[in-house]
Amino acid sequence: MPHRDIAECREAIRHGSRSFHAASHLLPKDVREAALALYAFCRLADDAVDLRDDKAAAVLRLRDRLDHIYDGTPIDAAADRAFSRVVHQYEMPKALPDALIEGLAWDATEREYETLSDLRAYSARVASAVGAMMCVIMKVRNGDALARACDMGVAMQLTNIARDVGEDARMGRVYLPLDWLAEEGIDKAAFLADPVATPAIRRLVARLLREAERLYLRSEAGIAALPVRCRPAIYACRHIYAAIGAEVARAGYDSISTRAHTSTGRKLALLAQSGVNAGATVLLGRQATLYANPLPEVAFLVEAAARRADRQTVADRVDRMMDLFAELERRDRGYPDPREQTPAE
């Protein structure tokens, strides 16, 4: 892979995804370069939507860029060129980056999540899809290992959501499950108007982090199914993200008046711990939890990465994606929502 493209990808990750940048130092060179290309494209995709006002148009442009990547004609950008090489070298199933863009489209349409299952479905797309692509880069197509990688992806995204409750609220967004808010008697509109770390909100943040921790623990069994030389880096991802949740807990689950982060010193300690954990997997072998069923919300990713997806499942997903992109086209062009129009007398 051209050095210049990888250098640009590395620089994008150094600024945009510091946790992964730290963990990536533990990957072997060939895997690290492909992973940097993957994460640079994912970072670019996320920023292209998050940092723009015309979010619907941004997602549509990403869809087109991904099509060019798979056609072997990427636009003249380092991340696109590098990711195109990864896609073709590792035979990356298109359903995986498609899932990521679908999740970004959900953001663009300001979708809300009624239940924890709905939130896991979102997390599957914006985070577990990346974990599944990392497995493909590590040449792991085993369904059990993929399921545990997807567990870790969901756990990481739930951690991000718990950390960013205040930041999201100030942008008019709530990612906490709406039925959880109802159980606590929290009025969503009132919370958005005046985000405060009330005892009820803190309980929801703690509840979300407990779910994340459950999935972090379950994901560890999958690390032993990865190539030995890749295990320290994946343990590092697990520990560094979980440490963000620990910082939220240390702040009394107040992620509104403060934003948790891990220090450089703490990251270095976790990198060392990850090497020890990875060494232990060689001695201890595989755990029974490796064989747990995948979360229902990530099953489509496991099937796609393992090359087991049946034609009907693929066709159904394509139909849903087409409907979603049609909705984005409508928003981008300013057309009225037909569901809100009154039939003519």
C-alpha cells in the first residue's frame, strides 16, 4: 500500500480516533496498515455526516464514494484509495460498510431508539460493522469469533453513548432508550431544553454501562480465536474503551457537566495489561462463552462476514437500504413527507 496514503490515514486516526490509534501500535505491520485504512475511511464517513448541516446529502455522497471504492475507481483521496485496496485484497463483503453507512443514515434522519434492542441495532451498524471488518482483515471468518467481535462493537458504542449524553443533548439528540426514560419519568423535551445530570439520568447512564460491561466480558472469549499476534491490540481496544466507562462511573455517572477521557499514562498501562492478557489466552485456551449465540441485532453482520448470508436476507436488506436512501433523497431535495400529506377531497 502506498506509503503516502497510509501516512495520511495514520494522521487522520491520530487526531480523530485516539483510542484506536494507541491500540493500533500493537498490531503487526500488515494488519495495522489495512486497519488504518479501514478506520480512516470510517472516521471520514462519520465526520462527513456529523460535521455537516446537509446530513442527508452527505450520506448520499458517502454511498456513491463506497460504490466507487468497490468498483475499483475510488475518488482521489487517501482514505478512499487505501480502503479500496483493502476491500479488494481481503474480499470485504459490501454488506459490512453498507451497514455503517446505514447507521449514519439513521443519524441523518434523526432516528430515535425506543428500546435497548433498537439501540443495539444502531450500535451494530456504526460500531460492530467495523469490528466485523477488522476480523476480515485479520482473516477470521469463524462465526463465533465474529459474534464476539460484534459484542465488543456494541459495548464500545454503548460506552460512547453513555459518555456523550450531555454533548448529544446539547445538539438536540437523545440516544438513551426512550422506554428507559419513560420508566424514570423523564420528559424528553424537558431534558433536551435543560440537560441536567439528575439522579434519574445518572441511573440510566449506569444502566447503559452495565450492559456495555456485560458485552465486554462476553467479547473477551472471542479474542482467543484471533491470530496470536493480533490479540494484544484487540485487548487494548477493549480495555481502553471500557476505561472510558470507568471514568464516567468515577464522575458519579455525570456525563453532562463533564466528558470522560483516559490519560496517556492510563492508556500506556492498559497497553501493557493487554499484552499480559493476550499471553494468558495461549495458556488458557478457549472459553465456553465463545460459542454463545450472537445478539439478534448483529446476526446479519456475522452472516455477511462469514459468507453465510442467504439470497433472501441480502435482498431484504437491499430493499431496506433503497427505501432509506429514497428518504434521504427526499430530504435532500426538500420534498414534503408523503406520510404527512392530507389526501385531496
